[in-house]
Amino acid sequence: MQKNTFDPNKVYNAYDTEENSIPKKSWSEKLFSLEGFCNICLIIVICLFGYSFLEDLTFKLTHAFPQVTEATYKEIDINNDPIQVMLPSENKKLEKGKNEYTEFAYDKIAEYSLSGMIVAINTDFWLHGLMRNDFDKVSLMDIGIVWGKIADKDYVKNYLKFKSEKTSTARWLRYTYKCRGTDCLDFGYIKSHTAHTHLVPANNNIMSALLTLKKYDKVKLDGYLVDLYFSKGGKSITSVSRTDNNAGSRGRNNGGGACEIMYVEQVQIGERIYR
């Protein structure tokens, strides 16, 4: 008769074998599983966001310290309309421009000098590296600006609300006007003394100066209204009127809108002038 004996090692080994009976997945099986695919997607998203963040940070650090070209005691006059002098179309040649993102060409349509009070700013640099189109690479900043009777900080705070924003199709200046009583300005006056201007800096120092602008600052910009031509093809057309807003706009008829595209060669903020 065979004698049964208790072997604790055999019990342990049997238990260990049972626990490890599920086969381990190879690295290729893990990689092509749903869990592996989700992990890869997560890593890609983190890398893209990190790249965009670093690019935005680098851009802002690069333009953190504008150099003052000269100082002036002449105060900025924000009461008058922009000065616009149309340039003759004959014998004009496209001029080349370049920044850290791209090369482009521009056609000077009019000499332009704009003085007013800033009511909205859009640099749109967050995730700029991921969502930048050809126009974004050239026009690096938008401003909402007012002049005349509207260019009063208290009046704007009490009756007007401005927001410059970018959508998937365009850049807009949205504003609401709530005013009742004898102090209210006509809405037509509000419209004709408000501009949403896409800015194309002539150089890095101009860009640095523009980035120092804050809401309600008084600013004077000198340069040109321009049509833009992109390196990969396509173009954007500037408006040349402060009152257009739809199909009657020069820009709208050519695929753009009623906003001005301004090539900025000089900026005055307070007593400081930048070129």
C-alpha cells in the first residue's frame, strides 16, 4: 500500500502554477491592443501640447524687451480719423517680407496712420504652433481700436464691450453697445470710429513693442494698408474703409472681410517710439 505524504513544496508549486497559468502578452501584442493605442495617442497629444507651449514661450521671450528708438513729448491725438493716402496702382511691385515663421509678399495699397485707444487685443499664441494657417504666420496680432468721442475709457467701460477673437474661418471683433439717454452716441458713429486691424510687424522690435500694448492704452501706428500674398499660394485683401462690413467690402469681394491689414513700421506708445 502506498503511503500518502504531505509535501508543502508541491502544494506551493501547484498554487504558483495556477496563478501564473494566464499567458503573458508580448510587447507587440501590448502595442497593438486598444490599451496600447490609447497610450500612444496620449503620448502624441502630450508631445504636441509640449511643443506648442515651448514655441509660444520662446516667441514671447524673444520679444520680451523692445528697444526704444526715440522719445517724444508730442501727445498722441486720438480724436481724429485715421490718415489714409491711396497709392497709385501703376508700376507697383510686390515687396518681400519675412519673419520667424514664413516668407511672404505684400502690396502697399495706401499709406496709413492710425491713432486711438485699444479696446481689444488678440495675439492668439496659445496652441499657435498647432493651429496656425498661412495668414496667422504673417499677421501675428489683432487689435480692436477706437478714436473720436468713443476713445474715452469711462464711456467704453459703461456702455461698450469688445472682444477680438479667432474662429475656424476668420478673425472677428465682436462688440455690444448698451446705452440709453442723451449721452448715447449713434450706433453709426460707433461703427465708423471702430476698427479691427490685423497687424503685420515690419521687424522683431515692432512686434516686441506691440506685445506691450494693454487695453485702454493710447497708441499711434504708422505704416501701410497691404494685401498679403503667401508663399504657398493664396492671398488676403485689406479693407480701405472704416464703414464696410459685408459684401460691399473690398476685402469681402476678394475672399477676405472688412478688417484692415496693416504693415506696421512705427509704433508710438505714450512718449516712446519704436521702429
